[in-house]
Amino acid sequence: MKNKLCNFFVILGIMFVCSMIMLGILTLLVWKMDGGSNVLCIGIILTYILSNILGGFLVGKMMGKQKFFWGVVIGTIYFLVLLVAGVFIMKIKVSGNMQLISGAMMCIISGMLGGMIAPGEKSA
């Protein structure tokens, strides 16, 4: 169990590294193409969705059972880390911010999707 917990946090780290890489590529694309705010918003949404699908897939594959549940867990933790960072670093206002709900749902559902598509244990 201790090994799986360690692997869980490694997967979470992989998700954040992938997010940073994709956001870096997005930054270059917006800068080179002189893209507008619509391109930036869509790119950020896709970055978070793809990162959570990857994390859900990896954690679902690692756990083998209850992949749906573990995908939701990794997506929730990913969102909570982003939320805590946003509150303490960027001083984001939490109350009355409807974008937080859509962001949470996006992370949770895409993590769940990644867990659902992960290969599970083979039954004998």
C-alpha cells in the first residue's frame, strides 16, 4: 500500500509536469501566432483536460480495480492543489467564483474518464 501511495504522488507530479510543458508550448504558440484570449482559454482548458486524462489513466492502470473512483480522486486532488496555489499565490477570491465549479468539474470528469479507459486487472 505504501508503494501505491508513493506512486500516486509520482503520478500527480507527472500530471503537473505535463501541464507545465503544455502551457509552455501554448505560450509559445500564442506568442508566435499573436493569438487572442480565445486561443489562450481553449488551450488552458485542453491542457487541464489532457493532464487529468493522463493522470486518471495512469492511476487507474496502477490500481487495477475501482479505476473510475481513482480517476475521480486524482482529478480532485489535482484541482485542489491548483486551487490552494491560486488562493495563496494569486490571491484568487473563492466565494462567488463560478469558474471554480466549472474548473473542478472539468478536472474531476476528465480524471474519471482517464480512469475508465485505463486497462484493468484481467480476471481469471
